[in-house]
Amino acid sequence: MPTIPLVNQQATAIESHLSKLSIGQFNGESSLPKKFDVLVTTPKAFESAQARGITSLSWQRFNAVIFDEVHHAIKDHPYRHLALKLNQSSASPRVVGLTASLTYSVGDKKINESVGRLCNELRIEKIETASNEELTSCGYSGAGRGTLAEVRMPDVNLSSNIVPPKDRKPHLMHKMFFSRIKNGDATEFSTKLVETIRVLERSVKEEVQDFESPLANTSLKKWGEYAHKNSHCHTLFPLLEHFYEGLRLLVVSWEENEDVVLAYLLMMQIDKSADKLPDPIAPSIRSFFDSQQVSLGRFDNLFSVLREKIEQYDKDFRCILFVKQRIKTHILKHVIETHSDLSQHIKAECIYATSTPATASLSVSKQDSEKAFKRFGTGSSNMLIGTNVVEEGMDVPEANCVIYFDPMDHAVSYVQGRGRARQAQSSFIMLDQREDRPASLLAEQESEQHKVASSFKPENFKRYREEEVSSQKQRELSGAKHLLEPSVDTSVANLNTYCKKTKVVLDEKISNAASTNMWSCKLVYKSLTRNVSGAGTAVSKKVAKRVAAVELLRALKVSTDSA
């Protein structure tokens, strides 16, 4: 199961049907049960335990392996790592993949390529699909396959000088933003926000000599974490933390989310703190808030839709509101709960993966998450504001209204999100959409995926395997520069980079000989074009892996040169 909440949910469901079997649960927050007939686990915990050589998790010990939300195996996800290692092993358990949507791809050719790769790597020989009638007979009463979402776009005029969608390159996000600031190309809001942060940083620098602005760090997440960890050093660090988090939210939205950033800063009461601060900080913060002419049309649009749905469903109103970032769950919860009208009708809960907080100061615990689902089920709360942790797999049968605040990127979100609204006469609403991925296209891609699944024949995908072999050869040729004569110190880093370039997951086996106190490591690189290994022995686990990496890199170079 992809997430801890899903592990808990599925284990409970399986146990209710197979009471005579021992159902074990395993994730990063729990220990591996000693005995089990069925193990429900997160892929990351299973992968890590396998790497440690735990024999009870050897592929040979399982008769069947089920990948729930199997579409994750297409991308760089622990599912894919497990799928490749299973494919590399000599074990042959029955493999079952479950999903409501086969691929993230858009376009007939890419859909077929993705499905072909998925079936080849998991050795899928048959695809079963459920008809709308079968879904209904099993208790699903929501909108059927191919249903078009209701699009309710707000009347908002975005700043004309935001980054055009065609120019957005995620790996250059940080560099592009500060280049725009430097060149005077950024939006007025962005410029003013950065100016205010710089005033705060200069004031901190005057009293904390070793202070260095974290904004040069391309890991945006570390900005707020840095200020939070140093809050004991200066009273301005908590203020800096919130400004950094607001700036991060602005950068990742390509300067579009001015309204959300402003709402976040107001939620943290930054505007009220200015009166207690000295010059030049107080005037700078006042100037920032006084100069803002940010459109709140997206919030007004959300409020309008919520009023309409509350009137439609009355006391039965149960809504799931989806957003892309964890921090937005807290922001929207705040703006709804402080709304003069909606606060009387809505009790909201924040839901997202508990392994990572929204910010250093905002988080949801595992207990909070479990209680939120229970309260939603009983009706003591009537709104879940969440990320895709609710989107995929979580059983929320009470929901009758699904709203997407942010635009969707692919058909997986479209299908999975709509499936959360399971009640009859449910509403499925998009408040925004990408120009290149409108609701009509996503619904079309859902139908195309269903067509591919319905007409599936293993032989149809042989040519996609041949194309993948050709692509793999090209990836390995492009990554050959990382196979130059390696040193022990850099071998692991070089090998990891090469594997990332070639999209291969290494098989690693480490053991310790108690009699000699020596560590042995064997690394196996297996792709569609080659199967190469390297081994090393040393007094420490780390050095043994480095030696094995050197040997493997040399063997890979030989196989590349001779190809």
C-alpha cells in the first residue's frame, strides 16, 4: 500500500473477510510482525527491510504480491523499485495490480507505451475492468466512468508578468525566480515580499554575526526549517520562518499564488506583529501589507461554490477539498473557519501524509489523521482538506462533494478524485484547470485508458518492449561518462548517478561474517540490456559497499565498451 493510512484501512478490510488468517501490518513506524499469512505493508518499509536481508521478506516466501495503486510503478517510486527487483529475482509469485487509472500519461501513444512498460515489468498477462453496473452493484453510487467534471473557473486576472507556462522548467525554478527578481521581471508582489525579507535578514545579521540567508539554498524546504531551528538565537527568526514559507509557496507556484501567500501571512498574524517591532522592520512590513492589491477572486469563487453545495445537501453535506501543497490545507481551513457565514456550517480537517510536516510549525500527526477520518465518518466534521493522500485509495464513503482548488496535472487525479465522491447525486467540481489539460481532455484520457485495458493482449505490447530496450541502450550510452576510472571515495556517488540516468534500481546484498568481523557487499545492476555485478569485502559496511561499487562501475564500463 502506498501510504500508512492505506495499510491500516486495507488490513482491517482484509481481516474482516479472512478472519482465519493472520494479517500483519508493517510500515516505517511499526516493527515487522514475526508471523503472518498476509502482510499489508508500505513499499518503502518493505524495500528497506529486504535490503537488510530479512529472510521472511524474500520474494520466494510469497505466493502472491498485490500492488494497490499499481500506476505508481510507472514512475520513480518505491513501487517501481520493488517491481524491478521482483522481475530480477528467480521467484515467480502471482502478481496482481489494482488501480482506477493505469497511467499518468496523456495521449494515445504515451498511454500505450506506459501500459506496455507496466505490463512487461510486472509480467502482467491479463487486465480485468469493472463496468459501471458492476461498480454500482458493489456500492459505488457516484458519477460513472467518463463523467465530465463541472468546471467553475473564477473571474481572476493574473499578473501579466508571471512566468509563462511554456517557460516553466521545474529544475530551474529557484534560479529563474531570483533571476527575475534581480532583473526586475518579477511581479510587484514577489518583489515587495523579497524586499521585506531582506530588511528582516539585515536586522538579524546586525545581531547574529554568523547568520547567512538560506535563500541561496536551492532546497526551498530548508528555508523555513533553518529559521525554525535558530528561533532561540533571535526574536526575529519566527517571523523570518513565516516569510520564508510564504516565499516558498510563491516560488513553487511560479508567482501565481499571491492570494494564498497573503492569506498565509495573515493567518500567522504577521500584519499585527508589525506594531511591536522596531524600525526599519515595522515600516517595511506595514508597507508590504498596505501596498497589496491582490485579487481574492479564487477564494470568493470557492466560497460561492461551498454556499451552493451546503444549500443543496443541507445537513448531509460532506466535502473533500483537494489542494497540491500541505501548507494549503492549513490556509484554506483557516480562511473557511474565519469566514463570517461558512464558519457556521463547516467543520474542516486537514489531511496529508503524516511523514512530512507542512512547515516546521504546521503538521498533522498520525493520531490527528485517524481522528479526522473518524469525525468525518460520524458527521462531527463535514470537510476534509487534503492532498493526494486522500485522492488515492482511501475509503471515504460518506463524501458527496469533491472540489479541486488547484488545477489537475493528469488523468490519475481526475479519476481517483472523482471516485472519492461515492454517494448518489454527488458533485465533482474543478475550480481551476491547466490550459493544456482541461477537464474534457482528462475525461477523454480516462476513456482511452479504459479502451486500452479492455482490448489488452500481451502480444500487443511486445513492440513497446523492443522500443524500451532501444531507449535503455541510449540511456546507458548517455550515462557512460560516469563510468570513467572511479575512486573508492566517489564510487557510490558515481554509481547512484549512473543508475538515476539509466533508470535502474540496484540490488544490494550486505552480510557480516561473525568469525572474521568482515563485511561483504554485492551490488547487481540488471537492466533490459545487461546483468552486471560487483563485490567487495572490508572491515566496515560502508567501505565494503564502496569497493563493490568500484568493481561494478568497472564491469559496467567493460560491458558498455563492448556493446
